[in-house]
Amino acid sequence: MNFIESLSNYVLENLTTKDLPKIGEIALSEQLESESACILAGMIGKDNSFEIVHYFNSSLKELNMKLPERAAAARLLTKYYLHQIVQNPQHAFEIMIKIDNEIYKKINLDYSNQQYVGAALKLEHLYTWYREIQDWRDGGRILYYNDLPRQEQLKKFETLLVAAAKDALNEHYLNL
């Protein structure tokens, strides 16, 4: 995960103050150097949390950066995980669990009464296959490909999940 993606993860509250020194390390590894980022990277999660937050905020200021808004953070982190699904198709279901827990459920309240989160993030098709895999694993009712043997159903759902991730990347996430 790169610096911007890590900031997005922090904005969505998947990371805490104790994780901020790691974000400082990532900044330095990407040559985003500032005096405060160097100090932050040298800290550990057990250090004084007020000092950690101070150096984190100072490093952002020195780098002339701001934390992304929650919706932008969700899109950036979604793009990261979609790439992960495409690059690691054998772990697509586990990565979808992360999307569900670290993005979808975190911003669900942000979209209440406006739009479904899956639609806002352009993940409707991924969720179709994710839910089918969940139902398959839980022994629930399967809605698609009932004509296939059980093991073939899972392979089909996993293939379609990866294809939906590729489509979402190409159609909605290329310019982020």
C-alpha cells in the first residue's frame, strides 16, 4: 500500500494513531521527505500519541498535502483492492472481505438516504459474485449457475468476481 492509500486507510479509520509511524516510513520510502516525516518514521506506536499525531500533521503540512475526504479515500482504497484482486485472483474472496469491512461498512452511513454504497463505488457486480461465494461457502441458496456441479459453481463465481474487478478498474478507476 502506498502513501496515499495508507492515508485513505487512516481516514476510513482502519488505522489508528499507533499506525502513523508506519505511514511516515512509507512516505520516506516514496521519497516524500520532510523533517517531521523523518521523526514520525522513527517513532513507534507506543510513543506519546499526541506527539505522533503532531508529527503526522506536521509532515502533511510540510509535504503540502491534506487528508483525502472520506468518499475520495473510499475510492482510492477501492482501487487499491481491485488491483489486488486482479493481481491475486486466488485471494479474490479474502480481498473482497477487506473491501466489505474496510470500505463498504465504513462509509455505509455516509451514503444513507442518497445512494447504495455499492453503486456509489461501482461495485455492484463484484458484490453479486461475492454474495454468491458467501452463500456457497455457508451452504445458503445459490441463485446463479445451479446447473453446474457444486465445485464448478465456486470456480465460476471466483472467475466472475475477478472479471468484475477488472471491469470496475477499467470503467471507473483508471483515472484516480
